[in-house]
Amino acid sequence: MKAKDVYFKTMIFVWLKLALGGALLLVSLILLAICLGLGSLGGGNGMGIALIIWLLLVCVLYGAVNRYVGYMLKAGHVAMVTTAVTTGTLPENQLQAAVGMIKERFVTANAYFVIDRLVSGAVSQLQRGLQKIDDILGKIPGVSLIVSFLQLFVQIALDYVDECCLGYTFLHKEQSAFKSAADGVVIYFQNWKKLLKDAAIMTVIVMGLSLLAWLLPFLLFTAIFAAFGIHWIFALVIGIIISAVIKNAFIDSWMMVKMMVSYMEVAPTTEITFDLYSKLCKLSRKFKSLFEKGQQEQPYNAQM
């Protein structure tokens, strides 16, 4: 099944991500109205305090909701994309099937969260590797700018690699989720040139669309807030929130599907180089933790 087909056949998760983001945006606007009302009572200093309080409330809100709801939506989407790519079919009730696969594989939301964070930390080693290049060559005119762009490119591409590695855990139920996730990271590193090459064009597109998704709401709310005498900084934050909602629902989902399709094409035929485990353990503390947890846990079937 091609990436485009997988994306449109799993659109239910895209719409759910959009609905969640829209709900958070609505609550953020309500909190903004409340904070502006209270801030106006204190004059100029009051508005500054209101902005700080609002930003803190929004950060806590987004962190809490994404921690317990956003991650489960992403896990469900990963499960269904994995199913579509590897079997060529999808269950009639995708939500029910996704919930069943998540509960069967990770048992609790916290287990998925821990594994996802460990995987994300492990794959970020590529970016740190580029930073070392910048430290060595940074004094050469123009090199620092080039390396900075490469770091940005790699970071955007790596944002979607953890989903690939977690998708791998759904394929290997005979071993623990930690062990499968560690294997998934190793498989990525063995194929990183191909995977990043496949992500190159999409990453440029993501950068352009993300900028557009932020710029339009920012200009719109700047005009609206200016009419009411509200500081432009509020428009900036609202624009960022709207951009994040659109990016998470549509752009991130599309990039995730593209990366997972490329990853699943090479994963089944990749022969894992076992000495790479020790190398990655030396490079990444989080990968070492992921690998050690996988070694300590019993095989998945033994826990049933």
C-alpha cells in the first residue's frame, strides 16, 4: 500500500488530532479572554503579568493533554499505519483495533510514553553528531550556516523516526516492547542514509508549510487584536498554537506515514549488526537505558 493510500485510509486519526488541537485552541482563547480581562484591571503591568500567567496555563494544559491523550492518538495512528503497510489491509473499526493493539503491546499509556521518550532521545544522536562537526569547522566562513541548516533538516526528519521504531514494536510481539524498540533504533541507524534521503524533499515541504501555517494566522490575529488595542505578542502566540494544531494534524501525519512506509520497506530485510548496540550505548545514555530495559524484561509471550 502506497503512502498516499495509507494516509487517506487512516484519516480518522488526522481528524481526531485536529479535533483535539481545536479543542485546546478554544480553551486557550477562553483563558486568554479571562487573563486579558483580569490584566486590564492592573494597567500596563497587569497586561504583562496576564501574558505570563496565560502562557504558563497554556503550557500546562498542552503538556497534560498531549501526555495522556495526544500520545495515545499517535500510538493508535502508528499501529494502524504499521498494519496497513505490512498487511495491505485495515480493520473496519480502526479505533477499536488500535486501542486493542496498544493495550496488548504497551499495557499502560505510561509504558508507551517512556519508550517513546527513550527512542526520541536515542535518535537525536545524529543531530549531536552534526554539532561536533560545527564545533570543529565553525570558524570556517559559511560552514557554520551550512551545518546549522543540516541540523535543522536532520532534526525535522528525526521527529518522525521514533514513530517508525515504535511501529516496529507492533511487528514483533514475541519480545518485549523495549527490546523491539531498541531493535527498531538499530535498524534505523543501519539504514539512515536511505531514510534521510527519502525524507529530504518532504522535510523542505514541511518547513515551507509550517511557516505558511503560522504566518497566515499571525497576520489575521495581529489585525484583529490591533483593532482592540491588544499587544501583538498575543497574536504571535495564537499564530504559533494554530500552526502547531495544523502541523500536528495534517503535516506531521503525512510525514510520519511517508517515513514509516520507507522504514517498513527496509526493516524486514535488515540484518541487525549486533556490535552497533554497544556503539549506540556509548553514544546515547537513553539508548543504553532502552537496551538494558529490553534485556531485563521477559519475552512478551512469557508475560501473557
